[in-house]
Amino acid sequence: YADGSSAAGFFGTDTITVNLTNGRKGKLQNLTIGCTQSMANGVSFTEDTGGILGLGLAKDSFVEKA
């Protein structure tokens, strides 16, 4: 990451179905879902940590899929 930290873990892709405000359902296809197993030189995860949502503009970010 930009702050010099790094994460190790694994990820895969899935299709997520969400409820839209107009009552319809939408699909986010090929959404990357990951599980961090360890962090170095940055934030440490605990059982209280909810996770990280990728908001960059890379092809695997949530922003590109939404």
C-alpha cells in the first residue's frame, strides 16, 4: 500500500446479488472477495475489524464493479 504496509492472504471472485432502491435486484459480477491472513507495517486486524473495501480504480476494486 501507499503507506508502506502490505497484506498477505487469498482472494477469489463471485457474483453478488443486491437489493436496489427501486425494488429490483442487481448483480455485481466477478466481484473480488478476499481474506487477509496477515499484515505487515500497518494496521493490524483483530476480531473487531470489519474488513477493507477496495475503493481504488483498479479492475478488482468495488468501485469498478458497482
